[in-house]
Amino acid sequence: MDGLCGGLRRRGHRHHPEPPQQFKAGLPSDFIVGTVDQRFKEGFGVFIVRNDDGMYVLRAVCTHLGCTPNWLEAENKFKCPCHGSGFYRSGINYEGPAPRPLERYRIVLADDGQILIDKTKIFAQEKGEWSSPESFLKA
């Protein structure tokens, strides 16, 4: 019986590895000032935002029920397709049922000058954690 169940498990189960919790995203110069970069949204679940002062990484998970928000360039906002929560470019919530802002991940420069994103460290705005030097990269 174990062999049968094991065989079914092997045939029916597909292993989907988790993306790395830390990854390098390139050099700061690879990111255009005034933009929300979406190239790591699918593979790593993050948006990288570059403004005049530097950059930060937003977790691509709505704080309402965990859906993945979309960046709407023409409207300059994140919008959750599930229940309509809206977030400013900063990640601050302003419409819909989301109870709090999007979260940030740790962002630092690695020794080789590349941006290192660490998803094991999360910063919540409502806890005052966005003032942490590791929640924002001056670039």
C-alpha cells in the first residue's frame, strides 16, 4: 500500500521551490528615478520603487487578504484586483478594505555594489519601522 500511495504522490505532486529569501537585484543605476520596477514581481513577489532620494522594496501582497496588487502606471498607484484596495506609490493604503500599508523588505548594498534584497526582514509602516535605515536605500 505504501508503494501505491508513494507512486501516486510522486505522480500527482509537483515540487514548486520557494524563491530565494535573499537575492541581488542589480546596481542602483539599473533603476530609473520616478519608476516602480516590476521585473521581480512574479519571481520574487516584490516591487522596487526608485525616487529622487533613493529606493525601497515593497512586498507584493495586499494587507487585506493577501492578493497580489498591480502597479497602474497611468494612475500612479497600486490596485488590488481582489477587493479594490488602493495604495500610493509609497505603499500607503488610501482606498478599499486594506487595513494598513504594504510592507517593505530589507534593502542594502552588497559588497559588490549590487542591491541586496532580504525578504526575511519585513518593515511595517504602522509600527514606525519605515524609518529603519535598512528599509530604504539612499542612492
